[in-house]
Amino acid sequence: MEQTSTKVPFLVVSESPYMRGILKFVLETLLVTEVTELESEEKALLFLKNLIQVPSMIVYDYTPNSYLVEDFITHLKETSKKVRIAILVEEIREEGRELLKDTTQMVLLNEESLPMSLIEEAKKTFHNSPYLNESEYCRIDIDFLSILDGINKDLYIRIGADKHVKVFTEQDDTSTLDLKKYRDKGMQYLYVKRDTATWVIDQIQRQINIFLKANNFRFILRGAGDSPEKRFEQKLLRIDEEVHVDLEFKQTIDKAIENVRAIVEKEKKVEQILTSFRQNNKAYAFFTQKMNLTCLISCILSKHLEWSSKTTIDKLIYASVISDLTLAVRPELLKIQNLNDLEKLKPQMSEDDQKIFLSHPKDAANLIKRYFSAAPPDTDVLAIQHHELPDGSGFPLGLKAEKISPLSALFIVSSQFAHYYLTDDDPSLDEFILRSQAKFDYVNFRKVIKALEKIRR
């Protein structure tokens, strides 16, 4: 039951409507509170100066470039001495740190630790207080609900002090939920069960680092009933024409890289590797097969060419695992090898699929640069060049042989061999070499083909 008369007022200040939505939802889930959202220090100053009842907590999303930051913080220090003030920071200017010096009422919370850090702070501040929210139902602002992509949970409206009626079930498609209908009836909130609210907060915690890096982000809420393909697509989030991965998925990829590295270090002979793939042809998904085979062949070739430093091997491993990552659950796209293949299949493909295929080298390169700091410098070059061809007919850049790096040439040949070996009805190393001698008779590529000839013996 909501205790309107005893609600504690809170203030949330952030220029981002998404951040305000998160903070409001978290605070209203934890506490019996009325949250006021304001988008600027200027509005917050006016609000506080005209307020009769001082907020019990102010959550301020610090914006270093705001010209009113110092005025706002000074006002809080002078007039709100009993208020707990949580300041969210990614980084803070020296002037700001000086203002906050010796101020015990203010606590700095790192944005990337949200919302858990705010939850812990609120629990500590309001421990054993009458404002703790223990209701079975938690309200969710309709504006915040609109930035959640596919909540797929039961939603309720409140029709009495402690009576809630279900208006939406987890089997329904949330994209068809008519939020405007509820707004037109004067409703600001719908309601979810407490376990659903906790689940939403957990999902936000897992994706907060992506949210802070992207504009127009929609939180992707993953239902347990989603197919593996849908869950995978949801882990690769396409925002503002860029692909992002959340922390959980990054850890999965890091683990895959470690596993592949362990296999590479065993230094099996190429015939043993190919025999193993023939025997286990149906045991793995195409993406996994191609990733492993590209990695193993490229590492063997690099050692034959005496490019065997740890840095070089690590580049090849990271590039093998990540280059086709955005196509992992799209075997129909993963099996397209070049622009000629794409042209033949275009009538059967959607525009989105064409765009995803053509952008996947760039997407992979950006993922490496943005999320995988352990990858050696220039690993992204292998990813973005892995569909280039020495005659200039490749993509996305249409580079000719002299513009393709020597290690990229090795990686391109290895990737093409893996594709050939996994798609041909009767593959053989000799046949691939025969096909490749004219195709790759260019600078940087000739050495790789000669090394391939040596490892077949």
C-alpha cells in the first residue's frame, strides 16, 4: 500500500532523461518516495530555493561543463546540511573536488557502478526508516517503461489502496503495448511485482556501461524464454550505427579467447586438425568451426613464416574469435564469402541483413578497439580487412594488395581456407592451394601460399 502522506521527497538532477528514469525507478522501488526529476542545475537551484520541504536525498548527475556546477554545489553545502547528496561522476574536475572537500554529507558514486552503488547508499542512509518500500508491487513510470525494450513481464494498473489488476502478461509482445492509452487516462505509472522490479534493476546493472557510451539507448531486457538466437542478438546491441556488447557477454568472449589460445598452444599438425574437423563436422555450429579453423591455420602459418611472437599470435586469436561475431547466429550471412555471392543472394535478403553483412568487418574492428583492451595494437586492422582481396574486389574498403598488411594477407588466406574447407563437398588442402595460386599471386600473399604449400607436407 502506498503511503502518500508519508512519502519522502527526493530530487534527481540529470540532463539525460534515460539517467533520470533509471534513478527514479531504482529509488521508488527501494523507498516510499516521491521523486522530482529536473534536467539542469539551473532548474534545480530554482526548485530548491522555492521549496518548503527539503528533499531527504539529492542524486546529482555531475556535468563538468555546466556553468552552474559551482553555484549548485555551494548552495547544497550551505542550505541542505542534513540532506544526503549522492553525486554521480565519470570524472570530476579539480575545482569540483575542491568544492567537495571536507563535506561529509556528499558521496561520490561512479556512474559505471550504477544502479547497485545507489541501492547500497540508499539502504545505508535509510536503514530502519519508515520510508523503506516493502510493497509487493513497485511502480514504474510509463516514460521509463518506454525505453525498456521487451520487458515481457506482467504489468498491472492500481485501482485501489492495495488492489492491482493485470493489464499485460509476459506472453504478450511489449512492442504492441499502447502506453499512450494509459497516459491519456491520466496515468503516470504502471506496476510490476517486486521480483520483476529487482530483475529489471539487475538487467540495467549489466548494461550500464553501454548505456553511458551511447545515445538513444534502449535497455534490452532478456526473458528466460527467449531463443538462443534472440538472446545472442540482444547481447550484440546496435546503437547509433555501432555495435556494443555488455559486460557479461564480453566475459564470455574473453573466456572463448582463452580456450582457443589453449588449443593453439598444443601445436597440432595441420593434418590432425583437418581430420578432427572432418570427424566432428556436425558437432559444432558453423561459426565455431570457422572461428577455430581460421585461428589454428593462421597460427600455424605464422609460425612457419617465423612471425611467432606472442603479440602476433594474440592478434590472430582475437581476430579469429571476433571478426565474424556479429554474424554468429546468422549462418546464411556467415557463409557469404564475397560481394559476388552477396549480389546473387540479394533478392532473397532483407535490407537489414545486407547492411549487417556489409558492416560486419567494421563492427568487429570497433568491438576490438572499444571492448578488448587486452588485444594487441592493430588487431582491429585484421578484423576490418578480413574480406579484402588483393585485386581490390573485396570490402569494406576495396583495398588492393599493396594496401593490405602482411599479417592481414595471412589472415585473409586462413579465413578463406576455413570457409572453403567447411563448405566444399570434398575439401582438400591441395585443391585449395591450386585454386589460390592465381587468385593470391600478389605481394604479401605469395609468401602465405608458399607457407601453406609447406605445411601440407
